[in-house]
Amino acid sequence: MNPSILRDFRKTLIVCLVLFSTVAQSETFPDRPIHLIVPFAPGAGSDTVARITAEKMSEGLSQPVVVENKSGAGGMLANRYVAGAVPDGYTLLLMTGAYPAQAAMLKELSFDPMKDVSMISLLMEYPFVLIARPDAPYKSVKELIAYAKGGAVRLNYASSGAGSVHHLTSELFNAMTGIDAVPITYRGGSVQILELLAGRVDFVFETLPSAASALSDGRVRALAVTSGQRWPALPEVPTVSEALPGFDVISFLGIATTGRTPTFIIDRLGTEMRRVLALADVRERFRQLGDEVASIGATEMETVVEDQIRKWQYVIAARGIERQ
């Protein structure tokens, strides 16, 4: 047989085998349990969302979706684990707003945040709430800015660590207002609120679930939300942008997997996520957490993450924050 004909035959055979394998896998995926890696400890708000999502995915995929908590390094331990997994769709990541913040803040990453992780779908979006004590000498964002610029005292704010979304949101506020409030670092939202109540910090940008109890019983006052529009769970609370045009911070939770996972697997998981997020009980449970369902697919989720990386890079540069 002519050598060139033989080479062409072999190439055609290889292509056919690859296509046949892909079709076969697309018809059987998933055929074993899927693991959803959560970057934080059991009991956290993100863990609750993961377990709600995993339960519903298990029903739709006819395979267990097992939640695994891999907390550590502000979520980086889980992110690295998923980035280095086999790209077969059986290892998923509950991605949080900390992901783009860390991508902007860290000098060196052991993986490429956009190439080594494949986006699948956003689950929900949520703003932060700017809170202060009811007896604070400012009752609005404008009054807070004026008080800070008055020079009588230098304000401080609670942060959950350098490069956290709490920290960078507060520093965006510093950058856009021209004030210079000082960060004080604490471990978590509940501690930060206690420190605010004790008078050791002047204001906090906190998630709604963490602040909900203190808001409902009047221990703290909501000055504003960080979303561009008023938030459905707090319709009476103004936005920061009403006093500071252009200020807009929305964090998120989403589902991702290892980079270079085959497209048909991403599509299959994306279809399942759309089904889950359309369920009335899921939407209601998410709203009870103060969040809004965000049924946004892979391409749109990539845009969200890239935009947030650029936003936090701007804040870090504008405020001269030392990258870790």
C-alpha cells in the first residue's frame, strides 16, 4: 500500500476513535460520584449553599455529588486542589468572590486562574452591607465621608485579612472617597460585628447573612449596600453609589472545575445547573440567605471573574497595597 495512503488511513482511524470515545463518554457522564470541593469549613454560608446545590445535582445526575471541605489559606488550598485535578468533570469547585481577589493580590500562583480552572455556572450574587453602630455620629454614606474628612479622628474598619473581599471593598471605598480609614484584621464576620459593637472599629463592609441578626434586632445600622441597584432583601437601604457614583461591588458563588475539561462535560454540568437554579425551592432558600440566584453560564462567568480580577488589581495599585 502507498505509504501516504497508509498515513491518511491511520489519521482517519485515530480521528474516528477519538470521536467515538467522546460520544461514548458524553452518553455515560457521569457514571460515578462527583466531588464538590468547598474552600471553607462546614457550617459557613458557602457550605450551606454547596450542600443545597449538591443535593439537587445528585437528583438530576443520578449520581452522588459529595461535598468535601478543604479549608485553608483563605480558600487557596481548595482552588489549587481543583486546578491540579484530572480534567474529567468529577472534581468541582465552589468558587467564591475570594477567588478573583486572591488572583489579583498574590504575586505568585501555582496555577493560572483563568486557564487551569474551567467555569461552569454562577449560583448566586450578593452585595456587602456597610454597617455602623446606631450611636455613630454618621447615619448615611455622605455623613460618614464628611466625618472622616473632618480630621477630628482617623476612622478604622474591620477586615478579614489582606486581599480579602472585605479588605479590598473597604479600600475601594477609601480610594473613591479620598479618606484613609485603617484596616484592623479579624478572623470572621461574627467577630468583626462584635468588635464594631464594642466600639473598636468604626464601620464594616459585611455580607448580609453575617450581618442579618444584628440588623434585625437593631444592634447595627445599615448605611448602604454595595450593589449598583438597591438589593431586594433590603429595599429600604440605599446603595453606596447613590452617594458615591460608580461604586459597585457584587460578590458571588459559582461552580467551576479543572481547566481543559472537555466541552461536552462543561455543557452537561451547565445544563444541570440551569435545571437546579430554576427550582422554586432552591431560589427561595437562596433568597432566605439574602442572595439572588444568578443563572449565568460558563462564558458569562469567565467575564465576571476576569472583570473582578481587573477591579481588584486597580484597587491594589491605587491604594499602594503590598501584594503577598
